[in-house]
Amino acid sequence: MICCSSSKKKDENKKPIEISEQLIPDNHQGDRSCRTNQQQEVELEIEERPKKNSVGYQVQDENVSASICPSFVVGKTPFTLFVISLLEKQQNMKKESQQQEEIKIDFQEDLSVIVSYPQIEAEVKNNEKDKSQLEEIPDQPEVIQEEDEEEEDREMSEEEAKNAAIYKWAKEIHDYNTDNTEELILKAVSNFKPLQSKEESRSTLAHKDGGKVCKNKKLIRTLRAIGKELIKQIGKQILSGNLNLTTVSFPIKAMIPKSALEKVLMSSCLFPLYINRAVLEKDPIERMKLIICATLGNFYLNCSFLKPLNPILGETISGFYQDGTTAYVEQISHHPPISYFLTIGPNNSYKFYGYYNYEAKAGVNSLSLKNKGKRFLRFADGELIEYNFAGEEYSGSFWGPMKVECKGKITFLDKKNDISACVELDSVRWKASDYLSGEIKNKGKKVCKIYGSYMGYIEFGEIRYWDVNYIRPYECKVFKPNQFLLSDASFRPDLRQLKRNKVQEAQKEKDDLEMQQRQDAKLRKPKK
């Protein structure tokens, strides 16, 4: 049935047919009557096309505007498919050109147009007034208070305002679980059951091609501008592809007022639920499933695009969860950088310990992290599970989407019960790179398969145990620094100056600390 329309509309609808007709090769032209019938058939199809509210997708061109749905495509003539393919190609080319325009960054752009100095200045002042107990600097409180008052009286310089923008973004706000009292946590642990959800869940921070993407355009521009300054210093090494970033001294204005040891504390953000539940489980297979969820489920939260301060040799930090779990981290080596950690569950129900040993290399537009460390989880009944770390890849340093992906294999081993599990990341064909697959084996025999995404969900034999939309992480709060433990990260002079947004003073303190570390390293070397 043909819808009624004016002759003018019919002429407009015939235009795409004439254009497409010219594109048909000569060897495909039949007799005139066949072509006329074919032309009329396409005209009828376009007249009867679904309206804007119909299910389908839009294809637009300067000369053609059509709404195409599956019922329009299936079972039609090759000529119809030929016209549709042309329209889709034109639409895709327009989309690609628009995306390229969006990711173009002018490195010469003055950062003063990116950040709003008055707004940031006001926020910094408010943050200084609203100090929580955990953020206090305990030594010399009277002097610090006087300095804060002086900070309020003077205007921020342009350089300080730029760095204040980074520090503002550094205060990451996560959707932590608010049911964080000991009673509520234990109740959640005892009531834990596999989830009934079957939807293809993925975090809003997931990139369509895989990994966690940075969506803050202002932050991207700021980081890329700082990266450009860094390239001036170490550009040749980056271009060679053999730059080991653990041996590079970053300018402090490219960092945030936070120690890298704080990131280690965050790695156990799902322990109050999953590992406490594993303590109650007697089946070692179920324990293994819960450990895998606690390990992979924190990636989307723990990885960020901001550079924390490199730990100083001997530096420490400690934190706690409301269920009674405590966590401790110490930097035990400068080169290579090695951090040891220990997490103790409530009533010594478990101990999670091991070490991080990073090796970082930079390319022209990427950064790769290889962690040679090990992790161990020992329960009070003597069961021990050991497992390794996967690698991390950051891309989009200067162009394209800025994102981070987890790569490689993670192997879990329970020697006592002869149980093993292997999880391969970026291993699911036709899926984004954050999808994973694997299996759990008992005495060499496959027990169940593992499937999901570290940006969304994890299933064991099609039974979902973790889902980013239903399971919320817990916050590991940092202990108030003990004035007798001067190794605490909060006492670092460069970090203290950076929190006050005194960049030049912070850089000087950082240089002094690094020089002292080099001198101490020379003293430790055996004399020849």
C-alpha cells in the first residue's frame, strides 16, 4: 500500500534512486522493463519506511534521509541492499570524522582557559576549612594554622590554580558502600547469595573497545599538557620505546598529593564481603570463586589516570575497614620499587600478604606496567591460596581515547586441596578487551568455567557472583598518623607542601628526598 503524498515529496524520494542508479556497473544493467520494476519496488519500500519512532536506526545524507529497520532489509532485492550499504558507509564516515575532531587537542592551548581559577580557589579554601580527623597533619598544629590563614589572604597564582585543578580531580569520589558498620557488614556476609541478574552489565566507565576510560575532558587536556613538558626532558628515550619510568624523576606538578601506597590499600575494597564470606565457606571450590571475585572486581575502582607520589624507602601507611580488618603497607626497596603489604581479617580470620614489584615502560602514546609481585591469602584453618598480578596498559597519552586495560593471565593455586584456576584477560572473541574467560580445576579435572568482564560481572558456570551494578566496594580509611611513627606517608614534606598547593616548595622537598635516597643507596653498596 502506498501512502498519499504530494508530487513534490515523490520527486524528492526519487532522487536517491537516480543517484544510486548511476553507481550500478554496466554489466548489471538488464532490460528497461526490469529496471523500471526494480525502481518502483525500491520507491515503494522508501515510501513505506518506518517513522522516527519506529525501532531501527537513522541513516542521513545531504540528499537522502531514511529510517531503516531489519524488516526493511531482510528478503529484499540486491539493489535495495546496495543502496542501504552506500548510506551506511556515508554515515559511518561522518561519525568517524566527528570523533576525530573531538579527540584533537591543541597542546599549545593555554591552560588558563581550561580551569576556572575563582571557582577552584574557593573550593581549595573550603577544603582547608573542612578538615577531617584522618587528613590532619599532627605536628606543629599552631604553625600550620597560621600558614592556612595566610593562604586565605593571598590570591592564587596561575601555576597554583592549574595544580589545584589536578588536586581537585585527585580526590576521587567513589560509590562506596554506606552499610559500613560492623553489624551491617557481617549481616551482608551471612546473607550473601549468587546474583540472579542475567543482563550484560558493564560499568559506565567502560570503553566500548575495552578497559576503563577517562571521561573528564578537562583532566585529559591538563594531563596531556603536562606530558608534553615531560617529553621535552625524556623525549628521545620515549621514542626509543625502552624507557623505564621507575628510573625517571617526574616533576611534582605532574603528581597528586597522595602516596602510591594508598592505592595498595584500595586493592582490598571487596574483602569485607567476599573474603569474610570465604572464611565461612568450608568448600574450597566456593572459596576459590569468592577470592577471584574479590581480586578482579576492584580493577575498575583501583586504576586511575593520576600519578601519585613515588614511595620513599621505608615509607609506611596503614588503614582499616569498619568490620575490623586492618591493612599495612611499607616500601622496602627503592630500585626496583617494591612495596610489601599485609591485611589482617577480623579476629585474625585470614591474612592477605605479598608484594608489588612494578616495571613501567613508556611508548609514544602509551604506558605499560608489568607487576612481578606475588599475593598470598592464608585462612585460619591453614588453607593457602597464592596468585600473581596481571599487567596494565595505559593508552591515549596524547591522542585518541585515554584508557587503561588489564592484560595477561592470573593463576590461582591451592596446593593443599589440589585446586587451580586460570583467568585469561582479553580472551573472548568478538568482545571488548575487558572480557575474560577461564576455568577452575580440581585434581586436574575441570569443575566449572569462568566468564565475564572486570568492568562488569563475573560468572561461574553461568551463576553470577559479582556484578558492578549490585555489589558496592567498601572504603579503606587511613589511620590518623601516629606522631611517633615518622615513616608514615602523611609526614612526607613534599606531600605536605603539595597539599597546601605550594608547588615550588614541594619540588624542592622532593628533590632533597631523592638526593638523600641516592646517597643512602651508595652507602649500602659493598666496597670493592
